[in-house]
Amino acid sequence: MAIRITDECINCGACEPECPNNAIYEGGAEWKFADGTSLKGLVNGQTSGISVDAHAEQEPVDMDVYYIAPDKCTECKGFHEEPQCAAVCPVDCCIDDEAIRETDEELLRKKDSLHLVDQL
């Protein structure tokens, strides 16, 4: 499952630089699939099912507090032992999003799709 940030967020921003997928944004900020990833052209959101240009701005998930774009969250699988946003959050507001269930295999496939490496 993805991680979500609750309304208890104090907007400290500690989580944002910790995300290896650049999936965390300040409240009200638009997000892009291409931010911090190797995605280009038309992409399919594995979580949302949307199909959009990687550089197209997407609506903010939350207007008031930091939020996580579920289509980019991999719970840090393939990078770290635990979600880094939750590890650094001083108020423990980065929690499992029970509305979005993904297996470890799905999260690793999402991670691989976000960070394609050019093959020579």
C-alpha cells in the first residue's frame, strides 16, 4: 500500500527530501510524474489508472498539508528497509494508506518503472 500524510502534519517538510521517488509535495503544489524520475512521454499511473504526459501538472492531493502522490509512492521498496517519510516524521503522521493496497512485487515494479536506466 502507499503511504499517506494525515491532517496532523505540521508542515515541517522533513519528509520531502527523504523520498527517493520525489513523491512528496507541499500542500497546494501541483505534481508531475517526471519530477525526480526518468519518466518521459505518456505514462500510466499504476495506482490511479490515469494515462497522462509525464510532464503534465497534476492536481494537488491536499491543499493544506504535505501530501504523497500515490502513483509515485513505493514505500521506499528497493531503496530502504522502511518508508523514510515515516522514519523522519516528528509527529508520526506518515501512515499506511489502507485505501491503496499493493504487494511488495507491485511496489518494486512501480519503483523500476519510475527509475528506468538506459541500456547501452
